[in-house]
Amino acid sequence: MLPAVHHRTATVNGLEVFYREAGDPKAPAVVLLHGFPTSSHMFRNLIPALADRYHVIAPDHIGFGQSAMPALRDFPYTFDALAEVTAGLLQHLGIDRFATYVQDYGAPIAWRLALQAPERITAIITQNGNAYEEGFVKSFWDDLFAYAAAPGPDTEAPMRAALTAEATRWQYVTGVADPSLVSPDNWVHDQTLLDRPGNDEIQLKLFRDYPTNVGLYPAVHQYFRDSQVPLLAVWGAGDEIFGPDGATAFRQDLPNAEIHLLESGHFALESHLETIAGHIRDFLARTLA
């Protein structure tokens, strides 16, 4: 019998934060942090696969999923602000120490939490969650960095294209050895939320803020060197946003990092759930023992 998954909300800094929760609250905590353009929906199948042994929490970031989506004038939509809300939710839930699974945007949010309180992070699982410039695939990132450096109609156009249904589907199927394993419900669900009035401006604001994450990389690398935090990389090698060099780069500062490259893409859970869950259970059983 699979563990029950609860769907809850909490008020953090005056904002409603939606989160999924499963497992015994007394068990070791695992916090799952999603990326763009999805939500905790990406973890819907992983949560019950871990919750027999762990207390699993998966929030939706502000502006994503079922969490609040305040207007730009009412929330800054920076990665600092998203991390602050995540920290507030964990404080609200009384989660002092936790392992974290990071993907895409979830990675820079987690890195901020780690820099603020490194002793709270027990282990890191990164699934196409980047921390090194080696991970950037130029064909995607050149447009984003050009837009962030000089926002305007010409540089904005490629980033608006990244918000379309075609681009969302591309994120899910590119690099996947068997795309028929990826349910189209994923990109239909994500696109419906992206298409909410005003959400495009929210996403563009986060694109413009993305270089702040790269600016943190030297401090993040120092955190890795100082802490030698246990790290597992389960990485879709066919991802054309964060390439496999981003996975192997962790060994620059964490020589004992455990790295598995999978025949999948940006959202590797959709095609390799059982494989990833098996690696996580084995990794956490050894590192949190």
C-alpha cells in the first residue's frame, strides 16, 4: 500500500504556499524543489516512492502551481525572494534539518538555503539542478543571458518563445530515449498555468534575475568544499538546457559525489522514475544512517 499524499497550504509572509506532504513527520525530512515551468506536480509519483521511509515535502514556488501568484508590484520575483518563502515554509513546518532534491530553479533556491545555514542540509540529490557554468548549454542560455543583460523587444522575443506550448513540450521530450514514456498531461498542465494572465511577466522577471544565481556559484563551490555534503546526481544526459557536464562538474568540489547519467532529458522523472527512486533510496539509506 502506497503512503498517502496530503495536499496542503500554509501562509508564509502573507502568501498562500501550496505543498504536498507524505510520510512520518518524525522521519528524516526530504524537501523536493521543482523547476521551471512546472510545480510540485513533477514529484507526484516520486513522493509515495520515498514516503515509507522519509518525511517528504514538495512546495510550489510563488508564481507556480497552486501557490499564490501575486502581481509584480506585490512581490519581487527574484530567486532571493523565492528562497525566503521556502525558508519560511520550512520554519512553519518545524523542519530544521533536511535532505533536498533539486531540479532546475530548485537548485539556486536550495543553494541559498545552504549558504544561509549549511548545517541544516543533510544531503543533496540533484536532477539537472545546476551549480557550474559547465552545465549551461549555449543554444539555450545565450538568449537568456543576452536578455538579462539588455532587456528589450529584440532580446525578449526568444524568451517569450520559451513560454509557448511548443517550448514546454520540447523541455519534456528532448533527449528522452523513449518519448512515449512521457505523458502529454505534463506539458498541458504546465502550459495551462503558464498561460494565466500576468504569468508571462513573472517568468520574464525571473529570467532577468537568473544571472544572480551564477554570481553565487563561487560561494556555492566553497560551501561544497567546506561541507563535503553528500551529493547524488541523477541527470538526464540528453537535457539541452543543463547538459551532462553540469553533473560531472560537482566532482570538482565534491570528489565523492555519486553521479548517474540517464538516457533522458530535463524532466527525467517522467521516463526514469523507478531508476531515480532506487538511486535515491540507496543513497539516503547510506548517507542518513
